[in-house]
Amino acid sequence: MNLVKFLKYPVIFLIFLFVTGCGKDSEKNTTNMNQNKMTDTMKTQKTTTVNTDEIVARIQKLRMDTENRLKDMTKKEIDLSNKTQESEIDELKWDKMDAFFDGGKLLRFELFPQKAKSTRTEEFYFNDGKLAFAVINSKGADLKEGKDEGTPEREFYFDNDKLVKYVNKSGVEDRNAEDVKKEFEVKLVDEANDFMKYAMSSMQNSTMK
């Protein structure tokens, strides 16, 4: 009797099977989607790490090559005592700049403060006119001028004006590293571009004389 009743409603039975099957498939699809998203995220993070490491390695090589070639470059000492531009980081006034040129390209310059007020220096390295690397050393003025002594306190690696890596070797921990990175990303790029233009202009003027 029950079988007879059941056979009277074959459509209902088929709908039941369909809905149950769809529910299981939907649950399986959702699980697969979540797993795929996690896999994609992990791949993206891994790729970003690899790319950053490659960029940093390339910049470190650029820096080393630049230092090894300093003696073959044209060095120009530029007076900054009358320049109104202050440090982008604070109100420190610069005394001079040592700029190093390879032909018409500026590859590196170092800013020196008025010695009576500070010993902090800032160094900037360029690749095809773009800031690639910057160094801040609170006691840089006490070191040998004109050559990187390999004792930076803070290192900044740039790629297309974006700060890709910040290394603090000062021994003083940053309160908020992310805020520091955002601040330096803007200020160091602005400062580098400003003094690069000033150095290029000074070099061109001296060549014309």
C-alpha cells in the first residue's frame, strides 16, 4: 500500500533527490572555492616575497658597484649653505653635498649638515634617474667622507618611488614601523628628487663656464 502511494508521487521523489544532490554539490563547490582562494593568497604572498628579495638583491649590487667605481666618477662638491631647502625629515639645514657623476648621470650623492648642529648624513643612490637606495646615519659626518663606510643606521630600498624594504640598524626600535615607512617613503623620494635636480643644475652650470 505504501509502495502504491509512493509511486503516485514520482515527481515529488525526483525533486527530493535533485534538491539533496544540489545541496551536496553546492557545499562541495563552496569548500573548493575557499581552498582555491587560500591557495591563491599563499601564492601571491610567496610571489611578493620573492619579488621583494630580487629587488633588494639588485639594489645591493647597484650600491656595491657604485661604491667600487667612485674613484672613476666625477665628484662635485656643492655648497648648500645658502640653499633654503631643509631636510624633509626635520628642520636640519645642510652645509654641502658630494655628488658623483658618470658622464651626465648622477649616481650618488651625500648630504652633510652644518657640523656645529649635527653629524647626521643622508646618502642617495640612483638608477636611471630614480631613487633606488637611501641611507641615514646619525654620525655619518664623523666618518670618512666620499665613501660608504658600511655603517648605516637606517636603510631604505626603493622601486619606482615605492619603499619596498626598510631596515633599522640604529638600535632604537621604531614605535610604529608601518607609519615610519609611509613617512619616509614620501619624504625621502621628495628630498632625493629635489637635490638631484639641484645637483644636475650645478653640474651643468659648471660645465658651461
